[in-house]
Amino acid sequence: MVKVYQTYLNGTRIYTCTTCHSHLALHEDIISRAFHGRHGAAYLFDNVVNVSLGAKEERMLMTGMHSVADIYCNICHTTVGWKYVFAFEESQKYKEGKYIVEKSKIAKENDWDEVDS
């Protein structure tokens, strides 16, 4: 059995996995809140932790063809979103190496001000 080591983020506004509460991302790493995932609203993050990449595959998304890999929580193995590996359209290149995390798969840790989404 492989031992999984977690990364614990240091900050006041941390997003966690809704299933196991493992740290996933800092609020400061959000690039955009105007994205859609498979199950509704999603955030585009510059960086996430405690996730593993699935197999790379090509998907036709709302903004065109992309090469993506699903991301899974390292602790509970819940699919939380995907990573953009390659964008075929020049206008979408800014997404490469970034992460989509489904809003329904993350929770806010600590006491957040309700004004901050």
C-alpha cells in the first residue's frame, strides 16, 4: 500500500474537497469564476494540490476542442474537475496548465466573509 502525503495550505481562505475536506486550493489562485464543468458552475484555478491526474483525452468543450485530464482528490478519489493539457485554438491557450474545479465539489474552510464567493 502506498502512503499518501497531503499538502496543507496556509491561508485564511482555503477550498477543500466536499467529501473528505482535504485542502485543494487557495482563493488567491482563482483566475475566473465564469466557467462551467460537467455538473454546473466551476472555477478556473492557477494551482491545486492533493489531486492526481487521470488519462489525457480530447474533449469538445463549449470553447472548442481541448486535451484534458480529469483530476481526482488524492484522499477520497472523488473527481473534482479537470486539467487543461492542450488547447487547439489559439484564443484558448491561456487555459493550458490550469485547472477547472467544480463548485459543487469544493467547500470553504474557516470562516469566510459571505461577500467573498
